[in-house]
Amino acid sequence: MSKLKRFTDSLPLLMALSSCLRHVCQNVGHPLRIKQVFSGLASDKVCGLTTKKNGHDKSWKTQHRKISSHLDPDLSWEESLSDMVTPLWRIGYEEQLKRKFVEQKNVLQKLASQLKELSKNQVEITQTPEELCCTLHPIVPSCYEEMIHQSPLNSCLMFYDGGHWREIIVRTNRESHTMAIITFHPQKLSQEELYVQKEAVKEYFTRGPGAECNLTSLYFQESSMTRCTHEQSPYQLLFGEPHIYEEILGLKFRISPDAFFQINTAGAEVLYRTVQELIQVEGNMVLFDICCGTGAIGLSVAHQVSRVFGIELVEQAINDAKWNASFNGISNCQFYSGKAEVILPQLLSSLEEERSLTAIVNPSRAGLHYRVVRAVRNCKLIRTLVYVSCKPDGEAMRNFIELCCPPNTQKKLFGEPFALMHAIPVDLFPHTSHCELVLLFKR
């Protein structure tokens, strides 16, 4: 089991950003809500922000809801921040792993129960003494934790209430290069007024007190919607470099402001190695990396397989993936931008060679579109599927059922069902209740 490292070295930058952002909003006349902050390093047992202990042993999810609903005025701001961002920090890490393991076991028991109801004779289920649908391996710990900090100076929580400053997302890498992305609701401001706000932010972070944050790049996005892509509302670079870079498993990756990249770099390496072990990489393998982001998983195994096809909705992420392949001297990868439910069937139909295919899917919390599941299920050449789920008890459960259920003409699921063989939890988020689950399906 990996030994956790301390994350207190990242605290000064976090404190500086928190203080600076509150100050800059006061200067421009609006409060600012800080939604997400960069990943740090975890401690051996409990968070090093404070030595205060808590002996309560309640469900972490109950604790999280209680902590999130109000803040104890007797706590220091460091303790309040820790409670909001990493609600399990008062619990020893070994105990966290035990609890997360139980949560993932419950997911597999629930899935086994639902699969049994479909058809005892038609669905292949691995029997275990604990009535799991497959073998559940020991949890894999990670070395970093995600820190999310929410400022008390909220604004624009509800669009109809007005306000402008919405959130700041801060991304950092192992070399401490830092990209900040400010999201701003324009409301009815003129272009001249917007220009004034952008110049004020730029001035503050380059020459004012915010300069101590030493940002590598600062982006500004005007957004009147909950989420905007770069195509809908471009990310405007106020100063600095257009990208940050990170190294994983010996490869260098370029990251754009809206491109998905695991927030926990050391944990991501554990995750990708786990995926490699499950798919049992072979030289003649053709791999489909669905929801590939910047191409990290596919590129990490490209030198061991014949070809890699990556599919991702975000166009900037695909541009990053192509750059990453070129920079790292990888020529057997092709990346496609668009909806996986549209591109995947086209790619599958274009393959002329009759060989077994392997697919890796790493979707958002919403799971896979049903057309993607249908395309995978109905492609007889896909014999191995690795599903990386950040919320296996959510919509992904529906995907699992559709992959394993008997053929269903109503849902247009004609292919041979998959059997769930292994499930490995990977702890990317110490001191929180979140946990990735990597599932291996075969047929």
C-alpha cells in the first residue's frame, strides 16, 4: 500500500489565492465565489492543517452533509476549509480505505442482485461468498487529494438574482505551474465595462497583491450558462502561457483550460497502470479509448499495442491529444472530436480487419450515452471492455446492466452479453467519500 505524503507545502499558495481573490473582488465591487482549487498532497494519517481530533464515527456521507450545511463559528478558517473540502480529514486514512471498500462492495452486490433478476440462465455472473457479481480486489490508494475551497463571499449563485463573479478554477502541475480560470457572468454589461473588469483582474494578478500567487496563466470566460464550452464562449487568455503541462508514466501532456485531466496526478498513474494490467496489453491489440480527454490512457499503452483510436467531445482536448502524440513520438494513435455515440459506430464499421478489439471507457458522472453502450454491445469484435467510473452507483449502473443483460430487441441490444470479471477501486481522492471503480468486462 502506498505511503501518503503531506500536502502542507501547497497550503501557502492556497492561502494566497484565497486572500487575493477576496481582495480583488472587493476592488472591483463584487464578491467572488471560489469553487475549485488545485490538488495537493495528503498526509500519512490526518490532515496537517491542524492537530485537533474528532472522535465521532458517523457515516462519512452523513458527516459531509452535516458539515456542508453550516460552518461551526468556533472553528478556525483552516478547519472550516478542511471540513468543506475534505470532510474525512479527521479520520485515519486506513479507516477511509476500509469504508470506501465497503461502499464499492455494496455497488457490486446491488449489481449482482439486479443481474440475477434479468435471467439466471442467460446472464453469466461470477459467484462469490459475499454474493458479489465479480471478484473485488483490495483498494488502491493514491498519494494526492483534491481540495475544493468555497468562499463565503458568494455572488451570482442564482442567475436571476444578478451578480457577476461566479467561480475560479485553479489547475496546477507537479512543477507548481498554475493556471487560473475565472468564470464571469456578463449580465447586461457593455463590452467597455467588461474590458474594465478584465483589466482590473489582470492588473491585480500581475502587479497587485495577487502577483504573489505567481500564476503561469490566467483565463477569463464570460458565461451566462451553467457551463460553456470554448466554442460557446471562448476562454480569453489575459496573460501567461496558453497551456500547462504534466508528466505521467514518462509522457508529457499538454492541458488546455477546458480539457479533462485527472486532478490527482500520482493517483492517475496508479489508475492507468491498473487499466493496463486489466486489459493484458498485447502487440496486435486495437484499442478504442472512448471519452479519452487529452489521450492519457491510450497514449500510455500505445507503444504496446497495434493501434489506438481516441474519441472525445471537447475539441480542445482532442487538439491536446494530437499534440501529445506528436510530442511524445507516438504515431499509431488517431483522435476524433465529436459525440462518441456518432463516431464510434462509424469507426467500427470502417475497420476491415477481423481481429479482437479492446475498448476503454472513462465517462463523466452521467455515464455513457445509450447509443455508445449499444455500439459496444453490438460489435462482436469487442471482446474486452474496461469501464472507469467515478460514480458507479449512479447512471453508470444502468450502463453495467445494459452491457450484461440478455439480448433485448426493444433496446436494440443484439450482441452477446458481457460478463463482469473484476472490479478494482482506486482512491484518487483521499479524505473525501469519492472513489473511482475500474471494472473489467469480457465475453
